Amino acid sequence: MAGCALLGAAVLSAGALPLRAQQAPATPPAAGTPPASPAAPPPTPQPAQTPIDPKAVETVPVAPSGRSLNPQEITLSPVPVLTLGGHATWEEAYDKLVAGLKQADAELKRLGLTRSGDAFVAYTSSDDLGFDYEVQLPFSGTTTQKPQGDMKLGASFAGKVMRFTHAGSFADMDNTYEQIANYLDEKNVEQNTLYIEQYRTDLTTASPEALEIDILVPLP
């Protein structure tokens, strides 16, 4: 669902080739022959330059912006929501979620309902290519009309969850989810495949660099 810096290193080329040894003449020069000019001393061999291995370069990991997870176990009560499902690749996640929330908000207004709480995004399945999701907008009021298209009226998730907090960029969400997975492993907490995000800041109007999101992990 879907937010690391790499340290590059320049690889230097190899040094000079080895010099061939000079051989002495097989016979001494004949008498009366002027002595040959002394040979110039061979150049001093230069030490070969060793390529730099980028793996050996010491790096300092960069901490994600949503560093404080603040895990808490809470119980959610159901609230009425308008739900719109969809599918997205990881690259288009932000744009698809924003578009889905805007579409659901417009449908609430058409139905004569009033939005009454933070938006939810439930991730129902995922793989390496993308994910299935549901955007859910809480509402108040009544209507005699039916939602258009694939949208439906229903209730939000109810039950025990482990709540974590992400504060920062949408692009850093992967780092936060990795921290959550590590925390759950360390605590031996079992969880199912459903993850729910509750957007404390409005995803449709806030900067994608300054979000506050509760990540809710349903517990058995």
C-alpha cells in the first residue's frame, strides 16, 4: 500500500600494468666499440588502485517520519458509512484513494446525507502488483435513494484492533507498516489480512507530506 535512500559509490579503474624485466646482453661488446649509452632507469611501478566496494561503505539509516507508532488496543463501534471499492497498483495508490474519496463525498451530497467523521480506507487484499481497497465515509441522516454504481450503504468495521499512528508523508507509509510488522512479530500478536486506515487529516485537501493516519490492525 504503497513510501528508502541508496548510497552510491564511484568504482575506480585498475592501475598500471606490470613492467617486463630487462635482460642483460648475451656477450660483452667488442674491443674498440664505443660503449653504449646507459639505459634509462625503468619507471617506478605505481601501486594498483583498488576498486571501492559500495557494500563496505558504512551508512547511517534514515528514520521514517512516522517514527512514533503509539500502539494501543481499542474496541471500535460500527458507524454508518458509504463504501466504494476499487483496485489500484502501488504506484497509483495515492491518486486512486483521493479520487475514490472525492467520488464518495459527492455521492453523499447527492443522497442528501451529511459526512460525520474521518474517512476510512480498508485494504482487503494485496500482492506485489497492487491491492483491493474500500474507501468508507461516515455519514448521518437518512435517504430513500440508492447509491449509484458500485457504492453501497453499510457499517464500518466493529471489534478489537491494535491502533498505530503514522504522522508524515504518504510516501513513508511503507516504513511505518514495516515497523508495525516488526512490533507484531516481537509481541507474537496474531492478525488477519485486513488493515484499516483512519485519516485524521483529510486526504483530499491536506498535503501528502503532512498527514496524520491511524492504522488499525484487527485482532482475533
